[in-house]
Amino acid sequence: MTFYGGESLLSEITKKPSAFPSGRTKRLPFWGYVGVSKETKLMSDYKVLELVKHLCKVIADDRNDYRTTSLILKRPLLLGAEIGVCEIVEEIIKSYPDAIWFTNEKNQNLFHLAVMNRQEKVFKLIYQMTDHKHLLLMSQDVDKNNILHLAGKLAPENKLNVIAGAAFQMQRELQWYKEVENIVPAECKNEINCVGETPAVVFHKSHKKLVTEGEKWMKEAATSCIVAATVTATLVFQAAFSGTSGYDKLSVFMTFGFSDALSLFSSIATAIIFTSIITARYKQDDFLKALPRKFILGVVIMFISITSMMVAFGTTVYQIFYEKKAYLMLGLVGISACLPMLLFVASQFSLIWHLFIYAYRPGLFRKPSKRVLDQVIRKVREKMLSYSRLIS
């Protein structure tokens, strides 16, 4: 069961998180890589998960003492919790329930490692699987840090970089701290570690630099948006007086007037919203809801302003070229008018979508975690059963 250097086969498998569904980065909207079908990917997952299941069963059923079993299972279990491989964690705990008590050399258990490394899926999975969660949540490491102390420390850089912008990284850190604070016993909130610091003090000290960077990022972004809103307001304000003549159709004139006015008012509202962001207090708690929601609202209204401006431009182009029956030119100009909106959506949609999810979703741990192992195996078995029925 062990390789040279004392590493077990299960540990070596755990070191390859890309072999598991929970360990892959979800950047592509399709399964796996180009040229790999969904069935092929499912079958590959099935083989890896079946191997993990078999290894865990053999190790747990073998007549070893607690020390030997712990020696084999501890490393892959703790590593799986650290890097976010839910399948390894789930199967080891199912095969050997006492593994829930495993700790590393710093006396940090699975909950501690999941929180320190911001592994949301692993934390939810362990929280659902064990009936001893309250004892695990109250435990301390060798430095007398409880789980809330560890949640107050800065996340690893690779987890922070998943989120764009220091301000929204700070929001994510606050969400983690608040969620852990809500599930730990009340006495844990005021406990002190070996250096006499409470969890709140640890969080404040660890995130000072991130707060400063978040304030700088937010102000720079708000200043850029104010400039864009000011340019838009200037253009549509001038167009309101210079482009009101020459409209033969009332409907075209009304469309121009409404879209031009909407663009003007929304651009002014955008400038006001982003000005309020620049003049905000920038306390730590402001990054949780107030600042992100203002930023999202400002960007959405700015998109409305740009869209309305292009509609006003389109009505003017329609009036000029349609009457002269220059339909080709009308089409080319109309398509060109859509480019600013498309560029805005392409550059900002992903950011706004993730920010909207982080700002408005109910919580990190409230959505039940899916049992990935059983789910994948069930899908493959259903697929194989359907194939066998077709053959017969």
C-alpha cells in the first residue's frame, strides 16, 4: 500500500486533483477538453472513483490497528481537505468514520484545513457527514487558534486570485469569516490564542493590506466610470438640442427623445453612484455588502446609459439613410452601433455576474453539498444500463 518515501497509493492519487470532478477548474462551458465526449469523461471519472472506493474499502476492512490505518489514510484525507478533493474526503470518512478525528502536526482537523484553504465544498461535505461537528468546531490547534481564528487569517494567494479586484477579494474574506462566525458556539468568538488575540483582532490585522488595496482598486474603478458617464452625458445633452429637428415620423422622434433623455439621466445617476463610492468610509464591513452592491448598481445603470445613447444614435441614422433608401449603409451603421454595447457586455458581464452571485446569494454553507462520488457513479451506471437495453 505504500510507495518509497512512505507515500501510499491513495496519497499519490489525491495529489492529482484534476482527476476528480471537484478538483477541476470550471472555466469551460463544456465537458473536459475539445474532442472528449461527455460519456468518455464520465467513464474516466467512474474508473478513478471506483479505484478510490476500492482502496478505501480494502484499507478499512484490513485487520490493521488504529495506528496503521491512520498512517495510511491520514495523509490523503488531510491533503484532500486542503486542496479540495471532495471525493477522497467523502469516501475515506464513509469507509472509516474514525478518520474524522485525524489531525496534522499542528493539531488542525478537517474543518480547520477546509477553512484555512477556503475549500467551501469540502467544508459543507464534512459538516453534513459527521454528527460530531460541534466538537470539531470547538477544537484548537497547537497555537490555541480555534476555527474562527483560522477563518480570520488571509486566504492563500491562489484562492484570492480567483476573484478579480482586491475589493471583491475582501468581500469574499468577510463572507467566509461571517459564515464561520454564525456556526461556531458563542464562546469561540471571544477566545484568545497563544498571543492573546481574539478572532476579530486576527482578522483585522491579517486584512489591513487587503483593505487598503481594495480601497485603491474601488476608487480607481469608480473614477474611470465617472469619466465614461460624464462623456456620455455630454454627448446626449448636446444631441438633445441639435438632433430634434428633421424627424418626419412621430414614432422615430419619440424614440429618439425617450432614449436620449434616459441616457442623460442614467449617466448622471451613474456619476452620482460612483461619487458616493469614492467618498465612502471604507471600513472593513463596508466591503461585505454596501460597496459591492453600489458598484454593481453603478455598472448596470452605466450599461443602460450606453445602450440608450446607441438607440438614440440609431434613430438618427435611420432618419437620415432610410429616407434616402441607402439600406446598405443603414445596415452597416446599425451593426456598428451595436459594437459598443457588445464590447461592454463582453468585458464586464463575467465580472458583474460573479459579483452579483457573491453579493446576493444566501450564504456559503447553506446550499446542500452534492455527493459527487455517488452522483457520478449513478450517472455512469444509468448510462451503461441504457446501452445494455439498446443492445438487447
